Amino acid sequence: MPRKARIDAPGALHHIIVRGIERRRIFSDDQDRDNFVERLGDIVTETQTCCFAWALIPNHAHILLRTGQTPLATVMRRLLTGYAVSYNRRHRRHGHLFQNRYKSILCQEDTYLQELVRYIHLNPHRAKIVKTLTDSDKYPYSGHSALMGKIKRDFQNTDYVLRLFGKKVSAARKAYRGYVEKGIAQGRRPELVGGGLIRSAGGWSVIKTMRRVQDHMKSDERILGDGDFTQSVLDEAKERLEERCRLQAQGYDLEKVTIRVSSELGIDPEQVWTVGKHPITVKARSLMCYWAVRRLGFSATELSKKLGVSQPSVSISVKRGEKLAKAMQLELIKD
């Protein structure tokens, strides 16, 4: 059965689970863990991706992110590829380090953010890496210690999480810790890691008839939220997919996008692909990258190879192109 496409959009909250191949270790010692945390911090900071929670277990890791303008796939590709190369080199091993692709679950923030922060930060306790919650408070390889103020992690958005528990930091930390402590008795929470309900409920035709039900429900391995949230996410994803198919059916490819860009900016099509920092060239490439990635579905990595530039450069161009299109009120297809 073919795997389902990931669902992502700027501002989406994702619970990410990364596992070692054949359940093997992906962290052998503290040097590995420090390497992973440093890479995570650098990448989420550079891409302006919000990190709310994370925890490292010997054979897997959990991360809770809210994406910015840089797609989740780009963030995770950079993190996992860089770490795997470093790990293999250090431990003189070859081959895949991670089990298949990482798992990402798009989550309804209002309902599940606090639940997921608690669930993720209790992972070391459930794995018996730490014996008590007091040990968790100081455990350096979980975001819980940062929320408790024991270890400083500039890349982790602790202020946002703590504000959910109180206005004053000291009171918020106390309330947060009490909330985490209550979660210990809950044990594992399969409903927070995807799968199950949509099949037992009888599929989407049944779920759609339950939209008036106020109980929160989980869809499939890609979405965690109530019926209305799930429906809106799927409708938006379907709309984006249908638009890409429609554009492809109308013959829109990189060549046609290039011609469209050159027409709007009054330059030759060849200049769109010219490497350089001339203002009009930068504008043209940015607009082309924006339409190619956001409207046609090209990945930043795929486009970077065609342009002969780095993947981060393409991501920056996409952001710049989006601002340019809005400022100039440009659309890929004219009305």
C-alpha cells in the first residue's frame, strides 16, 4: 500500500517521531546527544521554526514543532541527514541510521499542545532513563529541564508554553510541573501518536457524519484533532493538490513559470536562471522559486539542484518571492 503524502503548511503544529532502524540506538552517548541537540537548535533557529518540546531516548526521539515558512520536510531533512552522516563517521558505520522516514502528525494546537508537551517530556520517565520527576527536572536531553529553568535552551520556545500555565514565570513553572506530574499515571498514550480511530470508526464516510459530535477524535497517522479540524486540514490539502494537478494539466512547468516571471518583470527568460546578485535577477529567481515550490509542488532540494545553489538559498528565495508577489499583487495565472 503506498504511503500517504505528508500534510504541512506554515503555522502547522507537528508531533515528530524519529526511530532507529530495527529499533537500534541512534544515540550511543552524550556526545551523540549533544550533537543532535546542537543541530536541532541551529536549524530551528535559522528557519524560524518554533520548538515547544523534545526528548531523546536511546533508540528514538520526539520533537514538537510549529513550522514557519520553511517546510517541515526541509527542516527534518537537514537535521536527520546531517546527524546520520556525523554519527556514521564517528562510529565508523555505514548504511541507514533511521527507520524508514520519520513520522509526523499534524496536530490541532488549541486542543493538544499542552497534552503533547507533557507526553513528550515524560518519555524519559516512561523509558526509565530517569527515576523521578525531580531527576527529569535536571535531565539535559529533554525540553522539560528548559521549561523548569534548570538548563537554558535558546532555541526552545519556553515562554509560549509557560504562558499557557500562568502569567508569572514562577507560578507557571509550578503549575506546569504539577500538570506533568499528573500525567505520570496515564502511562503510554497511543492516541497521541497516530493511527487506529479512523479504521475502527469505519473510514472517512463515517467520520464526516460525526462533525456535530464535540468529542475530540483522531483521524489517521497524519492528523490529530477534532472532526472540524480534521475536515479543514484535509480540505485544504485536497485543494492544494487539485490546484497543482490543474496547473500541470494546463502545461505549467518550470519553463512556463520562467516565461511568466520574465513577462511580469520585463526581462529575458534566460535572465531568470542567471546566477548573480543583480536586483532584477534576484527578484526574478525569487518569484520563480515561490511559484515553483508553493504552486507547483517542487521541493526546495529539487529546485536547488536545478539552479545550482544551496537548499537554504532556495528557501530564502521562496520567502522573498512570496513578499514580492503580495507587494506587486501577482498571481501565477492571470484572471
